[in-house]
Amino acid sequence: MMTARICRILISGLMVLGFCAGCFGTSPPAVFYSLTPIGGTAAIQSSAAEGKIAIGIGPIKFPDELNRPSIVTRSGRNRLEINQFHRWGGSLEKNFTRVMEENLVLLMKTDRVTTRPWERYFQPDVRLALDIRQFDGRLGEYASLNVTWMVIGPEGDVPLLVRRTIIQEAVTDDSYDALVDAQSRAVARLCREIAEALSKQLPTR
């Protein structure tokens, strides 16, 4: 009788411990983020090739440290933080490329913008190649975008224009929402610079 009672007590105790361990050991749910394109009022005033230019985007190269689901931030000059519970909703490279595509459609006032790999029937007038050096930031401080980009003509691989752009956008608070919003604004500033360069580079048709 005593043995059965002790067994019941032990089993009850183990169940309580297991329940408590489950409560205290539960990880917080992951939160997913996405870059967003600019609004409809941000188009540049005019373009030499308005409505006609065909733009191909790619390749876009990201550094290895950003090629991951988790959002990367900086806590020091040489220190990166990788948060497992704040993640991109998909591939950062594809999200960045898609937002660039949507931004340039609006800024250049043309729907002939597509990303690699494009179909054989699509013949771009220019191609944009980007080498992303930095795309991170510090929570509560800033988001950084450091990129070298090229405008390449339809024939050959000789760049028509090579430029390096470094952008910092202020972060309004210490949340990841504010950081990603600042990163979206940084991409928008890059696209405006590219659109203005294209409007000057391309001849009037």
C-alpha cells in the first residue's frame, strides 16, 4: 500500500515538473519581416525613355553574413548580432530584388522591368548589376546600405556607368519593425539615384 502511494506521489511530481519545464522552456514565436516598396507619389518628374525603357535587374550579390533567414544587426564596429526570433519572411536577396523592381517601375514610369532570369523574349535596354557590401544596422540608431552598382548596355558586358552608393537611414526606435522600415527607405533612396542616373544616361527616343 505504502509502495503504491509513493509511486503515485512520484508520478504526480514528475508530471508537475514536466509541465513546469514546458512552461519555462518554451521559446518565443519567431516574427517575420519584409521590405516594402515606395509609395505612388515618389516618381521622378520625367524620364528621357519614359514608358519605353526595358530594365533587367541582376545579378545582385549579397555578402555571406547576410545570406541567412535571421535579420543581422550590429552591436559594435566589428560585431554582428544574429537574432533567431526576428527573421526575413523569405530570401532577403529575392525580397530586395522584388522591391527594387517595384520601385523602378514606379520611378521610371515603365512596366518593362524584370529580374533575372528573364524570358528569351525580354530584351533589356540596360541591365543593373549590384554588389551589396553592407545591408544591416543598429537597433534604435540607423540602417546602412553600402552597394556598388553598374549600368550595363544591351551589347556586351562593358559597364556604361559604375557607381558606389552609401546610405544611412535613421531608425525611429529600437524595434525590428523600425529597422526594417529604415532599410526599406534606404532601398528607395538607392532606386531614386539609379532612376535619375538612367534618365540622364539614356538617349531620347
